[in-house]
Amino acid sequence: MLDSPLSGSVTQRRRAGSNTRKKVILGVAAVSVVPFLLSTFAASVTIGSGALEFGQGSQQAIACDQNVFIALGEEWHANPSSDDSSNGFFRVRTATISNLNLDACGGRKLRLRMIDGTSAELVIGNTPDAKVLQVVLPATSPTSNITDSTSLALTYLTGEGQPITGTLAASVNLNVSGVSVYDGSPLSPTNADVMFYLDPSATQVNINGESVRRATVETVNNPR
């Protein structure tokens, strides 16, 4: 039986707690093994009494939506070696922030990070400093899906939040119709999916899913 790339950490976490979905900012992966894998991140908030949001002059950790989930989509990436032509790994293809309420979060910046087993931020772009993927959510909730990364101001940031210029390997969709990647529920402006494609070409950004132990979602209420 083929083990999931992230099954070790998840098995331990599941045994320690219940299967009830919890409010999300940080999470560890739960993966089912198929040629295309879906890893879901769901865990309790670790800061204060609410979810985490950053804003200029903000003194309190308050988020626009306290019920957000992260789903990682993985696919097999061939990486033949001299002694094993079948060698490879499951690469992180997509990272989707699900159950997002755009009515509450409109106009904010939305940021995604991935953390490895040593608590270090993973490089998620095509430059060594790219530790964050960021979009700007529409100020007015859309009535149809947005597939233009430019209109969502997709960009890379350093771990400290500084913008990185250059050509992106990533793309992004904002989906308000169809079904949720996370749980199959109907999408809407109050239950939207933001799906980041780390590298659709699979030529520049190929993160081994086994190395992802946590993910973080941040909202920033200073869109300018």
C-alpha cells in the first residue's frame, strides 16, 4: 500500500484529537492517496481568542473570517535518477483557501505561506526569496469566477512582506460558482475558493508534499 506523503504527521495528529472541523489559521495535512492528492489543513487558532489579521495600526488580532480551510492538491512528479528511472515525488500543485467569506473580507490582501518540519518557511516561488503568495480580494464580491491573476494583483513577497518583482511562475483563480475543493459544498461569494497554482508548468516550482507540515493564511487590511 502506498503511503501518503504527509500521512505520518497526520496520523499522529488525528489520534490525538477529534475529527471535528475547527476554525483555521494554521494546519497540518490530511491526505488521501490517489494519483492526484488532496491535502486538507484544519486546526485551532493559536493566537489570542480570534483568528489572525494584520493591519496598519492594528492592536488586536481580528480576522474577517474565522472559518477558513486550506486544501493542498498534489500530483506525481517524475524525477528519474541514474539507478531508478521510476523515481519521483508528489509535488504540491495547488493550494486552495476555502470557505472564504468575500462579503466580509473584500478589499483585503490575502497571504499564503507554507512551513516545513523545522518551522522554516518554504520557498513557494521561482526566486529564493519568495516565501509568500499574495492576492488582493475584490472590494465588491464578484458574481462570477475570476481567472485573471493580474486582476487579483497576484505577487510574491519575502518572508518579511516585501514585494518581489519579476515574472511569476504562479497563477490564481477566485471561484464563487461550482463546488468547493475542500468539502464539495456549493460555492458563493460567502463560501469562495481562492486557488493558487504554484507552477502550472511544473518546471520551476516543485515542492515535495512530504516537506509541508503547516500552512498559514493571513489577511491584511491595508490594500493600498
